[in-house]
Amino acid sequence: MARGAYKPAEFLEDVRRGIWRELEAPSVHIDAYRRNLQRAYLELLSEKLNGRSPVVDEQRPFLRASFVR
């Protein structure tokens, strides 16, 4: 991997933090648009892990880690 390259685990962590950033605030307020984004994110990960043709290569551990944190 090239020096300074965006590592897959860091990328997925940044995406997860961006999607769920409201939960880190002192007062949680999630509007309908953000709820839809969060729902779509969960559905996409679920489909990739449990769907008709789930990923079976090195992507799987990275995707599973997105659910755990």
C-alpha cells in the first residue's frame, strides 16, 4: 500500500462515524433524512453480509467490524 494511502479500515470507520455522528452529541436529534441514510447503511451492510450473494473475501471482516463499533 502506498504511503499515505487511505486504509480500508480507516475509510469504513470514517463512513460509520459520519453516518452516526448524532449519537456522539450531548443532545441527540436525528431528522428523517438522516434516519433514511442510517437505515440504508444498515440495509446495505446486512445485504453484503447476509444477502443472496454475500461477500466472502477479505471484505467480510471489514464490513462486520462496521456493525460492532
